[in-house]
Amino acid sequence: MLGNYLLTAFRNLLKRRTISLINILGLSVGIACCLLIFLWFQFEFGYDDFHENLEDLYVACTEVVYGTQSFRGIQSPPALCPALVDEYPQVVRATRVIPRSDGILSYKDKQFKEVIRSVDPDFLRMFTFRFLRGDPATALDDPHSIVLTESMARKYFGDEDPLGRILQLDYTWDMRVTGVAEDVPGNSTFHFDFLAPLEWIQWRELGRQGMFETWYNYMFYTYVQLRPGSDWRSLSESIEGRIQRADPESKDTCFLFPFRDMRLYSVSGEGEYIDLLRMFAIVAGLVLLIACINFMNTATARGGDRAREIGVRKAVGAQRRELVGQFYFEALLQSFVALVIAFVIAEQFLPIFRELTGADVGIDYAGDPRLLLGGVLIALITGLVAGSYPALVLSSFRPAVVLHGALAAGSKGTWLRRILVVVQFATAVVLIICTLTIHSQFSFMREKDVGFERGNLVRIVIDHEIRENFGTLKTRFLEHPNVANVTMATHSPSGIYWNGSGWDWEGRDPNVDPSVTYMGVGLDWPPAMGIEMLAGRFYGPEHVGTDRREAVINETFAEYLGEGSAVGKWITNSWQESPLTVIGVVRDFHFKPLYEPIGPLVIFHEPEFPFWYAFVRIRDEQVEETLAFLDEAYHDIRPGRMFEYNFVEEEFEGMYGFLESLGEIFRVFAVVAVILSCVGLFGLATFMTEQRSKEIGIRKVLGASVTGIVMLLTKEFVRWVLVANLIGWPVAYWLMGRWLQGLSYRVDLGPDLFALPGLFSLAAAMIAVGYQALRAALANPVDAIRYE
């Protein structure tokens, strides 16, 4: 039986080589897309699996209240961590984490700017990171200790034994290497090259003593390990009012969230990563469905040919179950041949896929049986879906009917073919519109006026000695004719994250308590940033060295202060000793990504603020030569120190890189969907023109023109594609409308985003069908009639 199935299947494949090749290659591309998404899912759902205590780990989150608004996040005040350990017996350990702190590490003649993750010592007792040297249980007990990864050990020490070696931090503090860990896996929530105790944050210049005992500083993440079997939901309810017990004036509450869910789910319930994965799983499934539709379309079109075969086989005694088995076997054979090709395609596209998704995925045939099982399952489902029409419908034909020729043209599947083609092109149109929308949003965010001149603005990291002698550095920089302005600030204008509530002003509504962002700047900050003063003035030399209580605010904050000019009004905060008089209002600028609206901002000029950056506005000419001059001038003042700089424009590029990747992934899927749809349409048109060859020949003999015949053969396909657009447009509008709602600043879903995909799909269909139609129209009618 199996041998007969195999022989019959090969005969049918060879009989229709072109159609068989189209089907197999289409299925291969569809399965390859699903394999890549399967690898991505496997990577994402395997996040943090290597931690031995994973099921007992939780993050202490907070709900921060600003007036009538509240926001749920994973940050928490530092005093919460020891309180949880001391007061709740369910908590075995807890650790605070500061996500990243930049520092200069030096060893002999090597010095590099590195990202250091600062943690409590219990971090390495809670989370499982395999150590190659040292003991994770004690590695961070010494405040002057540091742990690094294997790759960083090679970078600094080569073949030397790193244990006990001294790395100098920020040219000031000696940090002894107490452990070397394996490089962190790609699917880990915590990525680090260096771990250091939290204490070093307080050592840094202008560090605030006692900052770890506060109940209001939300720059920390707190993770807890519970005793096995503990009811974390009950504990979460118990700790809800812990912040308010310590600070009765606070409205903030805290709660627990499973650490294992942090990657895929959001504590706020919005913008969850799992939704993105589901979306791409659906997209990959739709691409595979398009390939399956190609298979079913050709099966319905070939219904007449196969019907005669079925009639003969039934007439000589074949049972329906045997015919069902034959058709399913043929479909599964093609599907598994396509699976082999799909693995080859997936391997070729893995580097591009890794770059687009950021997922460190790979194909390990021997070490990961789940991939092979997943591939087999995909091929099995594909074969069953693609073979369903010929197996269940064609096998039901009655021999007396088909042998009389009633189904010779495959007419029973005409409506099914129309529906399948409409589904194909509707899917392709939706993907094209999504791709165009995401690309438009990405371009909008990159090109939007952010309220300051971000081009040719250089950000330079400075230390306390530079700050104390900033006038000297500024004078030295301005010696170059290509340097227009020099200033300093606590933050880059593209990312200001000092904020808090509790601000007050005359006439404030008690229900209005906004989160106000604040920063410190130098006197030349507005012209250096290209920021416009709308009212009043900025700080002047008379402000230096005095205790004048003045402030500059942005437009948004001025609106909070009520009608009339904001200049001359007062604002205050709980940590201010006395009210501040507003002396100026600057034009609103985007100091956070464009996903968030512009909020109220206060700009200070306070000597005690830690000014971490100098900003240099350079002209367009001789950029490289100007940077070399800045480097030389910096080292004249701070010899032996690293000159750390970057362009503010680069920060904006990094903010929206994920949007670019998202658009690229959609673009790839859209292109694949369109190609598969057109290839399927080409195959269907090829078969249908062959079926109508006699009709075409007779029409030409009777005087029909080539144009008329082409129009006759293409108009039906054009109608299908038009219907597909009418279905795809509202679906895409709904999908993209929901996505754009989460963005504060977004593009409009204009008619051009829908008209272009419609025209493109029509053009693609006309090309796919028109070639075969023109070929049939130009053929010699005598050959067609003689053939019949």
C-alpha cells in the first residue's frame, strides 16, 4: 500500500512539475518563517530558566500616585529591601539593583568606559550565575570587590589569573577582582559585564550619604526570594501599605510580581512583550496559510484531472479511505520535502533574523530535539491543512458523474478558489499597510522637531575636577573657530529622568499633583541647545555665587500655573527651603522619547548639582578635525583620562531602533506574503489558461483581439484582488489604530497608506496573471484546437 502511494505521488509530482515546484517552494518559505518564529518563541519563553530559585523569585513593584493619576512600575525605594527581610518571615533574601552606572575601569595601560551593575551581596546568592573563579556566596561582601565575566577577564588580564587583581574605578577607587562568571546567556533579564556592591555609588563625587535609607528615591529595583511554598499573593497584599507606614504623607503602595513573568508581561498590564510575540506568530501563520492556499488552489483547479482518476479508481474497486490516504500522503510528502528545504532557508536567514530581533537563536539539531519535533509538527499540520481539499472533497466524487465529464473543468472548486485567493491577497494587503504604517511612524519620530537643535551637538562626560575648572575647559574649547557654544548640564536633553511630585504654587487644585521633571544646567545652556525663551529671561552672571531663589520652567509647567504670564509667580517643593520665583519660560522640548507626552519641567542653575556632561555645539564644517581638537584640549586639562563623547543625535537613533527592526520584520513578511500570493496566482493562471485553451483558440478564430482575450482572462483575478483590498483595509485600519493609540505623538492613518498597497497588489496580480494571459492570447489558435 505504501509503495503504491509513493509511486502514485511521484507520478503526479512529475506530471505537473511547475505546479509541484511552486507548491513545495511556497510551503518551504512558509515553514521557514514558522521555524524562525518558533526559535524566537523558544528563546523568549526560556528567559531566566537557568536560575535555580526561579519559582521563588519576585520583584517588589510600586504604584506611584501623582494627584489623580497613578503609574505601576518595577522601581522601588531603597529602604524597602531591608524592611522586607526584617519584617516578613516569608522573605529569605532580598537585593537591590541599580540597572546601570557608567564608569572608567583601568588596569596598567588599559582603560575603558564600562557599564557596571550595582547590587547587594545577596544578588549572587539569589540568582544563579556560574562562576569560573571565586565564590558567588561571598564575592561581593567586600565593598571594594568587583565581579566580572569571562570575556571581560580576557579583555583586561589576558592569560593572567584575574583573582586578586586591582581594577581602578574612575581613576580613584581600587576594586579587587573576587570572582569571574561565565558570560551571561542571551535570554537573561540581567545582563552584566561587571558587578559591584552598591556602596560605590555613594563614593562617587557628590554622592548623597544616607541615600539607601530613603522611602522616596525610585532609582532602585528590589528583588526578593521567598521560602518555597509561600503564598506570594498573600504577602503582596500584606506589604501594600509598607511605604505609607514609613512615610504617612506618601500615597504610593507596593506589591509583588513574579520574576519569571517580567520578560513577557508588564506589571501595568499595558504594552506587554507577549503581545508582540503573538502578533508575529499570527503573521508567520498567515504566511504559511498563504502557501497552503496555493496548494489548495491548484488542487481545486486540477479537480477535473484528478476527478477522472478518482472515477476510474473507484470503478475498479478503490475505497474512499484509500483515496483519502493517497491524497493526504501526497500532501504530507510535499510538506516534508518542503520542511527539509525550509531548514536550509532558515539557516541562511538566521544572521539577519538575529540582528532584527536581538534574539541569540540558533539551530542545534543534535542538542535540541524540540526544534526537530516542532518542525515535524509544523510540517504535519501544513500537510493536513494543504491536503484537506483533495483528500476530503475530491475523494467524495461519484464515478458515474465524473466519468461523464461533469467535473472536467474543476468547476466544483470555483468558489473555493475565489475565497482562497481573496484571503491570500487580503492578508498580503494587511501586512503591507502595517509595514508602511510602522515605517511612517519611525520616520516621523526621527524627523519630528523635538524643540531643540540635536544635530552637531556633542556630549562629553566630565568629572568633578573638570566641573570645578569648567571655565578653563570652556575657554579652551572656544578657541576653535568651529565651536559655537559650550555649556554643561546634569542630563542630556534627550533623556531627563529626575522627577517627583509634591510641587505647589498659588491657586493649585488639590487634585492636581503632577510629576515634575527637573535638571541642572549652565548659564549658556539655551543657546547651546538651540532652545527658545518664550517669556522672561534665563539665569545670568548675577545668579552665580548667590542664594537667589529663582527658577526657569517650560511651557507645560507654565500652563499649570494658570492664566496670565508665569513670570513672577512662585513654585515650591517639599525639599525646597523657600519658594522659587519663576524668572523665565522656555519653549517645550521633548526630554523623553516621543512615546511619552511632554510634562512639566524645572530648569535649575545650582552649583551643588552634579553636572555630569559638557555640551559643545559645533558647526558643520570640519567635524572630524574639531573633535580631534576637543580631544587634545580635554587632555591638556585632564591628561591620562579618557575623552568620552558622543553625538546627541546618536541617542535619538538608539531610542527608536526597535521601531526600525519591527518595521523590517514586517517588511520581510509582507514581501514574502506578496511573492507567495503572486506565485500562487501565476500557477493558478497557468493551469486555468491551459484548461481554457480551446475556448481561447475558438475566440481567436472568430476574430477576438489579443487585448480582448487578455482582459477576459485577467478580469476575474482583478475582481478577486479588489475584494481582497476591501476586506484588508478595515482590518489593517483597526490593527494599526490600536497600535498607534499607545503613542503620544503619531502619524495619521491617511488614505495614501491604503491606496498604495491597493495599487501595488493590483499591479502584482496583473503581472502574475497577465504574463500567462498574454502568452495564451498570442498562441496559434490552430494548435489549441488541434490539441483538443
